[in-house]
Amino acid sequence: MANLFNRLKNSITSDVHEMLDEKEKKNPISMLNQYLRQCETEVEKVRKLVERQYLLKQEFTKKIEETRKLADKRKHQADIASNAGETELYQFAMSEHENLNNRAERLQASLKEAENGLDELERKYEEMKHKLKDMYIKRLELMGRENIARANHRMNKVLQSSEGYSDASFSRFEEMEAYLERLEHGVNTSYYRSSIDGRIAQLEKEMKIEETHSISQ
């Protein structure tokens, strides 16, 4: 039964990985964005751990100062009790002094461990931030290459010749050229017609003036 469950789990895992690989092939930028979001989440978690470790370091430092200060106080009290001949009070104060010193040493060791842990966390945190920035750059590079590929594809689609294609094979560029030629021809024809009409009208006017002038003579 356990073997069957393991085979089923492995089969599902394999199918999921295959599906993700296929998705990555179809849309690598989408997958990269997903990886980036995951990395951003992990970086944020580490950042909070670094902050927490820093607070622990401060707390250890504070506790050490308080413990040593109290240990010094107990030592001073023990000296006073000794000078006053209060043996029992002296022994109690010295016992407290010794316990506090031991506690301070234990806290000091914990502080050292916390500092080492903080250094390690900060180092890894910086590495993760650099990795994340590299992934941002990688995304920009992929987006640039994808944009160029899409642009080239569209330009090739526009500039492609009609050879080897179906009846609807004229490219958009060729259609635009044909349209501009028709438009230019229409403008030239209209101008030529208006120009002829103007010239003929002017000639008729000049001829009438000449005829009137001849009659008057």
C-alpha cells in the first residue's frame, strides 16, 4: 500500500513538473515573474529574521548590563555586611553575587552566539538581495528579447512578399503602397483637371477681349 502511494505521489509530482516545464517554455517571463514573487517573499522573511535577531542582540546586551550592575551591587552589599560582622548576610550577598556573575557569563555567551547568527543572517540576506536584483535584470533582458522577437515577427508579417501565399496574400505594406499610389493619382488627376479648366477659361477670356478690340478698330 505504501509503495502504491509513493508511486502515485511520484507520478503526480512528475506530471506537475512536466506541466510547469511546458508552461515555462510557452511563457518564460510569466514563470520568471512567479519565481520573483516567491523570492521576494523569502527575502522579506529573512529581512524580518534579521530584524528579530538584531533585537535579540540588543536584549542580550541590556540583560548583561543589568545583571553585572546587580552583581556589583551585591558585592558592595557583601563588603558592607562583612565589615559589620553580619556573616549570614555576607554569605547571602556573596552567593547572589556569584550567581549573577555566572548568569552574566551565560548571557555573554548567548550574546556572542546571537552576534554570530546575526552576521550569518546579514550575509545571506545580502546574497539573496543580490540574487533578486540579478533576477530583475534577467527579467528585463528576457522582456527585451521577447519585445524584439515580437517586433521582428510583426515586421516580417508586414514586409513579407506575396510569393508562396494564398489569394489573400498581399502584405499590409503592399496594400498601403497601393492605396497611396491611388490617392496620389487621384490628387494629380484632380489638379490636372482643375488646371485645364482654368487655362481654357483664361484663353476664352483673352480671345473675347481681342475680338472686341478688333471690332472697335
